[in-house]
Amino acid sequence: MSEPLRAARPVPESVLAELKTIVGFNGYLEDAADVDPFCKSWRDDFAGAVPLVLRPQTTEEVSGLVKCCARHGIPIVPQGGNTGLTGASQPRADMSEVIISTARMNKVREIDLDNDTLTVESGVVLQQIQSIADDNQRLFPLSLGAEGSCQIGGNLSTNAGGTQVLRYGNTRALILGLEVVLPNGEIWHGLRGLRKDNTGYDMKHLFIGAEGTLGIVTAAVLRLFPKPTASETAWMGLKSPKDAVSLLSHMRSRLGDQVSGFELMQRTIIDFVLEGVPGHEDPMTSQHAWYVLAEVTGQGEPGSLAEPFTNALGEAMELGLVDDAVIASSGAQAARFWKMREDMAEAQKAIGVGIKHDVSVPVSKIAEFIERANAALLERYEGLRTCAFGHVGDGNMHFNPMSPADWSRTETFRTEREPVNRIVHDLVVELGGSISAEHGIGRLRLDENMHYKSDVEVAMMRSVKQALDPQNIMNPGKVIRL
Ligand SMILES: Cc1cc2nc3c(=O)[nH]c(=O)nc-3n(C[C@H](O)[C@H](O)[C@H](O)COP(=O)(O)OP(=O)(O)OC[C@H]3O[C@@H](n4cnc5c(N)ncnc54)[C@H](O)[C@@H]3O)c2cc1C
């Protein structure tokens, strides 16, 4: 495929006028102060500039905007809650693109309790979806630190993971149907609430995880689950990731799929939260090298999981897998444990320069990965602060080495990104893992993606992109280099 067609010039005034007419006076932002926040990433590591942020309210408006952009060859950056961590929803800096924000596409279209489905527009905020499910005695299990601002369109476009993947799968597993505006402006009406549909290629899966490079998702049919009526949560201190993996196996042997959350955290990240985010206190008086936050949920009477959970924990202590444990005595205490886990991304932002990795390996290789990656990094960077935490039940670690404490904050550890990535990602690939487990590729991991994907896989991805978006106007420069 030839190089992408990119507008080398700012979007012409005449096109801006056409776009504004499609959405009307309340449907766009153009003043720099209003537009600026849409152009910056949550971590402040990516920034760009656009002449217009378009805020359509209906699928037809989105279609009209995309048709107009396609006619004039104007690249589009689709944007949801702008909480992504890979620069995927930031534009270029040359005013040649427009952002289409789904923030005003926020209607609930249908709730079908017999079918256990909820149909929403892509701009509905994840937390609102969780609340709607909860009000109807259902669970929408996607849960992550940014849930108060991220939108379901962004969640499915990044195939977000979060803390409940162990039991319910990632976003891909939670979506039954989609409505999408394609790069030529046509609307694909795929809002089917079916659990079985064997009629050929399952097109929705192309858009899930595509990071807005194949079309703009305007609505989705979501799967709902029974709302758990019993739950137990514990914060545990451990010696090593190896023990954590054995603990997971033990808990699952005793409690099966009721183990719904299982997060591993290194002591360093607990210190970062206590130092960088106000309002937290250490859940334990004793200090440990590693911690696990585990949750079990089920359908029995409230409290009915207490005994099996406590027994399983007691056995784990006898086996020497757990050194200390605090079982939450109330929902509020469990929520405080989870808040500490959720604030880990925020804490790292406050603490200083780290090089972030969002990797997965088979669960059986987690301990080997952490041990070997840390050893290799420490050999190269004396005093480097190792920092790992994540969804160990999914084999997914956020492996974020921080600059040695005696490096000044202005000295830029970020210039070490390339050699650090090579150490970490080469090992991940050697162990049969992935360089991006849940945050996606965006711009941050574009080079890494191109480095590690096979020629065959890159060729298939390029064919799909070219078939759907021959002009390359849909979020160009993200996910795959053409
Ligand atoms: C504190 C914090 C914690 C986080 N924790 C997790 C976590 O545990 N697990 C996890 O997976 N992620 C996590 N994230 C990352 C982020 O929240 C997710 O990637 C989320 O799914 C992004 O949703 P969004 O609405 O903010 O999307 P945006 O950031 O706006 O966009 C993300 C991508 O999706 C595209 N996009 C957005 N909407 C649409 C649409 N309607 N149609 C087509 N493309 C679209 C954009 O172009 C971009 O490529 C976290 C982020 C923060 C800040």
C-alpha cells in the first residue's frame, strides 16, 4: 500500500463552515481555550491542535460529518472520554485534522432485561452504564480507574480490560452488536442483541480494538450479567509474584469462577500512592514486598462467601503463600482497597518519570517475566526503582520502571525509552506474550507494534484498513503504519 494520503495543509475555512453547518451552533467548539483540552492526553505526553472539535448528537450527524470529511480528504480523530493512555485520541499539531467527540451521543436506546442487554450510544460514560445495570439488578462488569470519564465507545475501541477480566472477559466479550459510521460516511446497522449469529465474518470484532482507525462507533449492544449478591475482598501481603500465581491457582481451585478480581502490586507502587495521592492509608501495618487484592463474588445470601473465602485464605497461609491478610469488614473498606488500586495510574503521574509497559504473558510466566526484566534493567540502570502492578489473573502487568531516585526530575529518563523497551518487550515476546495487553497501540506503541508484528499480520491489517478506509482519513498514524 502506498503512503497514507495526508492533508499537508490546515483544514480549509470552506470545509470548516460546511462541518459547522451539519452540527449546528451547539455542535462544535473552535476557541483555542475550549479546544485545547481535547488535544492533550491524560498523561500530558501527547498534544496536538485542531481548528474544530465537532460534537454531533445523532448518528446521522456523524454520518454527515464523515461524508464531508471524506469528500475533502480531511482526517478525523474520533474521541470519547479522552482517558486513553497511548496518544490514540490526540490529533497532529498542524491543524490538518478535526476531532469528532461522541460526548453528546449519550442516550440509552433500550434495556431488555429478558435478553440481558443494554443498548447505548457510544458517548455514555462507563460509570453511568454500571449504575443503570445496578438499578436493574444487573451487572455490567467492565471496571477501570477512569470509569467516571471514559465512554463506552472509547472502551470498546480500545478493547479495554480492567479489574474483572478474569471472570467476565475484556470489552470484546461484553459486546453483542454495534452501529458504526464507516470512513465513507455510510452507516452499518449492526445493533444485534444475539449470542448466536453464524452468518459469516463477525464484523463487529473489526471495530472493537481498532482505536477509531476503521470507523466511528455510534452505538453498542452490551451484555448484562446477574448482579452479585455476595462478595468478599481481601488485601494480602506476599513474598513474591511466584507465590501470587500459586495463590491464584489455589483460590480458583477452592472458589472457581467466583474469583472475579485478582490484582498484584509491588510495594513501590503502594508507596507512590501514599506519597502522591491524598486520602490513602496503608491497608496493612506490616510491610511486604508484594500484595494481592482479591475479590470473590457470587449469587448467594450476603455473607455466604465469608466462610469459603476465609477457609481458602487460611489454607493459603498454611501453605506459606500469604504472609498476612486483611479481609474487608465492610463494603466501605473493600471500596477503599479498590480505590488504592485504581489510583495507581494517578500516583505514577505525580511521582515522576517512568517508562510504561502494558504487557501480557501467560500467567505461568509472570514471575519469570518480572524477575528477569527487573534483573536486566537493574544491571543497566543502577538505582532504578522497579514498579509493577496489574491484573495478574489475566497475565497482564503494568511494568513501569521509574528513573533512579538520584536522577534529577529534569534529567530525562524518557530518552532511555528505546533501550528499556527493547529489554522489556524482547523478553515479553520470548515468553510468548504481547506488548500491549489492554491500553492499545495509539501513537505510543506504534513503532513497537511494527517492530514485533510479523509481515503476514501487518499485511492482513493493511488490507483491512485499505478496504474500509482507502483514503486513510480515519485516525491516521495510529495502530498501524501504512
Ligand atoms: C486512571 C486511569 C486508569 C485506567 N485504567 C485502565 C484499565 O484498567 N484498563 C484499561 O484497559 N484501560 C485503562 N485506562 C485507559 C483508558 O481509560 C481506556 O483505554 C478507555 O477505554 C478509553 O476510553 P475513552 O472514552 O477515554 O477513549 P478515548 O481516550 O477518547 O479514545 C481511545 C481510542 O478510542 C477511539 N475512540 C473513542 N471513541 C470512539 C468511537 N466512538 N468510535 C471509534 N473510535 C473511538 C479514539 O480515537 C482512540 O483511538 C485507564 C486510564 C486512566 C486515565
